[in-house]
Amino acid sequence: MPSVRSVVRSLGALAAACLAVPGLVLAIPSAQAATANTTATANTAATANTTGSARTGAAGSSSIGISITGMSPGYATADATVTLTGTIANRTGESVSGVNLQALTSNAVFTGRTEMTTFASGGSYPYLLKPAGTPSVTGIIRNGQTLSWSVSFQAGQYYSQFGVFPVQVEAVTPDGAHTAFAQTFLPYWPDQDTAAQPKKLQVAWIWPLVDAPQQGACRQTLATNELAGSVASGGRLATLLGAGATWADSDNLTWDIDPALLSDVSVMRQQYFTPVNAACSGRFVQPASKAAAGWLTELQSATAGQPAFLTPYANVDVAALSHAGLEGNIRSAYRLGKSVAGQILPNTFGTTGNGGADGAVLKAAWPADGVADAETVTNLANDGGVTTVVLNSGEVPSASGFDNALGRTTSGIGTPVSLLLADSEITSLLGTASAKPSPSGQFAFTQEFLAETAMIASEAPNLARSLVIAPPTGWNPSAAEASALLRITHETPWLRSASLSALAGQAAALPSRSLPASHVSRSELRPGYLSNLRTLNASARLFTNLLSQPTAVQVSSLQEAVAATTSSAWRGAGSAGGWLAYYQLTDYLQDAEHKVQIIPVNKILLAGNSGETPVSVRNQLSVPVQVQVSASAPPDSQVRVGPLNMLFTVPAGKTYTVKMPVHAASIGTTTVQLQLVTQDGSPLTWTARPLSVEVTRVGRFLLSVIAGALGILVLTTAYRLRRKRRARAAQRSGAGEGAGTAPTADPGGAG
């Protein structure tokens, strides 16, 4: 509630204003009471019905509405006639006539951006608003009808110093029953000698061409078909490229380009597919996009030799990856980004992505939301080779106490890093741009931007300072809004265009300042999501190891798909897109791994102490794989398997068989676990197979029986031979005795 002193002061100021401008008050006696009433209303907070960026409102019921759609000139000089135009709508339920339209302003500048914000939101203004110029009176406005209006006043009668002034247009019906107002800002630039004018504010633009990544592991396939509309005429990316190309030279634009976007649009130049399942099947064929081909051609021409820098591939969330200890993902994303950009935009980034001979490429980074702590900056320097980091202005307070974009720090690896502080309030304002704004919305947007720059410059007009303008990465202005902003920074007298690299060079000469050791933004990728990414990293490495002599295209395609899951596009409201990319890639890797299998054999019989059994491996992938079979028995088992340390290649769609040695020390059944492992010894999670080995030793028993039978046969044969030898020996002995005595009669012989 306002104090008595403030009320008395406002009433006194109102009376003084009426006495100071008697001609205006007397010229409209019928509207005098109404104007005084609306002026008092505007200076209190009875204006809560502000409607969006049009800065309009009404006292009491929403009976009539007024909006400002233009002001000429956008900033005033001493001899300028300021003309405001707009519309008024009648929603009273009946026709009204003689509505009085009055411009009001003040000869007191805004003292800071906080006052501007309060005024723009319909809050109280600390100084008196007084009538300016001759009011306009409308004719009959039927119920539901909208009419155009204009009012004018001489700037030199109210303003005398450089700064930003409030302007309000009020509409009051003759009976004072219905009142509406609309507000805007008017910068004033005094006519004076160049030497006496304020120092111009150096302005550097970052022009972002960044989008949510669309590609996963399936080649020539995009997750959605949104890019087709974005690069077509009137689309977001087409609008940004068109405006940027037109004003690049005059505004010293620095292009901020995501290599993943280049890759995604490049895919669309030929026939491509969308959407896709994990097996890369069930896809819809999309025809080659002429708009995509034209967009890339225009981009190649517009950025050739121009100042530019690359985001890491898919604009990965560097801060979140840093805080999760996933620096390897940052390093991979930068390496991929340089490679992709060098192939698609060689005249901008050189074939290696590190820049051409003209040195136009800046080793800069604009982290998500402009937030980075000391750890993040160190990783940017170490893993991305970054020497300039763009942060929000609130991250590092200005040493002078006034807005200034320049600063410097030292990374954890000891390298100097230039800090360029993008004005956070302007970034926020740019985020309110609309692809299809209303006339009043477009005017309010561009006029507030102009006023913000004037307010910054007027805060310390004698200090040499700089301003970095960095729109949000998903910026979506209309073509008229984008061109109007660039025209402002090129033509406005208190601004001077500068390149980002020039400001980075100036920042490098400043004393080093420390950044917070840890600053975790609430919008970063969540710890739970990042934990899953660790598992995904391991799965991707395993699959790469599985492939036999993978090509560079195969490896980079998989790395790009992993990078896409860590994009800063999945922060906040975009998290659903991140989970979708994560699950699709996870399913793809699991499905691919599952296609390399040991052909199942449930049981083998081992008749002896040792033997060999065949193990067959089937590869259903469209590329060859390189694996080895690993087998293990329980620790207390009497069965030994192996050694099996031979690496073999299984061609695409083929089966390969190896022989597995098995040794047993006792009879019984043992379960042996078979597993496929990659060349570095990592096991495939889907290939484990239990194999039952039964040791019977039937072979040894048969050999014993046969040996025993052979022994008996040999002994029997030896015994018979010995008897025969004895018999023959006896016969020979009897014949010798008969030769020395008389013969005896043979009892069985003849006589």
C-alpha cells in the first residue's frame, strides 16, 4: 500500500503537469477529467489486465481494448515527430463514439532495467506521465469492431538526454466509463557533437543453427520428419538462415552450428526413412527433400569464410556430462563434430573441422543455458580445445558494476579462457519471439529489444563496454522479427557491431577471475538418466568390439547415436525425446548382440578321460563378427575345458564351428558354461549356454575286457604249445632207448 507521502507527491506532480500544459487541457475540455483520471490510474498499480507482449490493459471491465502496432521513428532525436499507430477494439456491447486517444510520456528517464520491467508489466512508474501532443478522437465504433488510430507528439518538447523514456497511449470514452491503455518504450538520442556523445556499445551476435538430433544407429533414418518443415520456406531453420545470410557481414554475425543438424539435413538430400524400430525395419520411405538440399547449399555459401564455431556433436550437455564424470562422451562428441562439419562445410571449417587458413573459425562454446562452472570449463578446454566460453551475464558479476560482456578465467589445465557474458535479460526476451506474431506483439518485441540496448548503453555512457547477444538454441522468430533485430544493431547510433572473436581477443587481456568450483543447473540431464548412459556406453563399446574390422562409417555412426542420447535438447520438457532415443539405441544394440549366438547343444557324452566336442557359432548380422568361445566349469568340478583362446571370424549370415577340448578326472555329469567373448575379452550378455558333460568311461572298461581276453588267449595258446613241445620231446626220447636192447612184442600189432 503506498504511503501518504507518495500519494501527496503524486497528486502534487499531477497538478503541476496540468498547469504546465494548459493548452492541451483546455483543448479537450470534454476529456479533461477522463485524462486526469487515467493518468492517476497509470501511476498506481490499477493496471493488472496486461495482455502479453502488446503491453495493453484496461481499467475496470474489459470493455475496450487498445494496442500499439508501430512507432516512427523507433528512437527519437530532438527534431523528431514521434507517431504511434495501433488499433482499438470495442467490446462494450454497444456502439461508442468520441473515444479520446491520448499519448502520455515523461521527461524523466528510466534509471534502470528494473523500472522498465515494472512499467512493461503494467506496474507503477515512479514519475509522472503527462499528456504529449494533440489527442485523437475517434468516430463511431460499433460493438465488436476494431479501428486503427494514430497519435503524434514532438520529442524535443519532452526529452533532452540520452536514455529510455516511458510512453503510454490511453483510450477513454466520453463518459469516462471505459478506459484502456497500451505501453511502450522510446529511446532518445540527442543531437550533439560526436566527441560529446556517449561511447558506443560494442555488440556481437551469436546466430544459432541448432536443433534436436534426429538420427540413431539406423542409417538414413530420422526419428521424425520435423526437419522437412523447418528447412522449407517459412520454417524455423530456413528463417534463421535467410536472415543471418542477409545481415552476416553488416552485423559481424558469428554462426553457432551443431554438426548433428548438418548430418540430419544431409540425410534428407536422398531418399530416407522415418520412423524406425530397434531392428531398423518397419520404416516409412520419405522422398529426397529439395528444401534440405537447397538449405545446405545456401548454408555452405553463407558461412564460407565467415566467423563460426561448432557445438559438440548433438550439442551434448557438457555440464551434465562433466558432473557425471563422462568426459569421454564430451571428447567423442567434439571429435565427431569436427569430422562431420569438415565433410559438409569444408569451406567454413576446413576438411578436418578445425578451420580454414583464414582463421575465421572460433574455438568457442555456448553451453546449455549459458551455465558452466570451473569443472565444465576445464573439460571444454581439455576435451574440446575451447579457448572462449559464452556464459550468461549472471554467471560472472561485472568488475565495473555495469553490464559488460568481457571477462577471463583459467582452466583447470592451466590454459587461459576468454569469457564472453551474453546478456541474460536479452536472451530471455529473445526467447519470447514468435514465428507468427501479431502486429502489436512484433512491435512490442522489437521495441523492447531496442530499448534494452539503449538502457545498457545509457547506464555508463562514458565507459567502453561490450554486449553479447545470444538467442536460445531453439530460437524461433518470424523473418520480420529477426531482420528487425539485426537492422537495429546495425543502424542504431549507440551500438557498434563487433565480431565475437574481436571481443574474445579483448577479453584475453583482462585479469583472470575464478568461476564457481561447482554449479549444477536444475535443468541439466538428471542423474538417473546419466546413470543409464553409463550402461549404454558399455553396450556401444561391446558392439564395436564385436565387429570384425569395422569401417570408420560404422564406428562413427554408433558414436553419433550415443551422442544424440546426451543432447542438451533433452533437458527439461525435452526429456521424453531423450528417453526415446536412449531406449531405441539400447534395443538396437541388444537386438544386434542377440543375433550372434552359440547353436545350442544340451549334452555331450565323454567316453574317456578326454575328447573334443564341436561348438558352432551363428552370425545373423549383415556384417562379419570376430569372437572367441569361452568355457568354464564349476570350481570343484573334475572336468577341464580348453584351452580355447582362438579368435575367429564369422562371416555375415554364416556359421562357424570350432572344436572344444574336454578333460575329465572322474566319472559323472558336470555343467559347463559356454560364452562368446569379443576380442578384448568382454562377454556377450546374450550368448551364455549351459552344456552338460557326462563322463561314462565306457571306453576304458571295454579296453580292460579286451585286454583281459587277449591275455587269456595268449596264456591258453602258450600252454598248448608247451604241451605239444613236451609230447614231441617224449617221443624223441623213446626212440633213442630202443636201439640198444631186444625188441619187445607190440601188443596191438600183427604177428
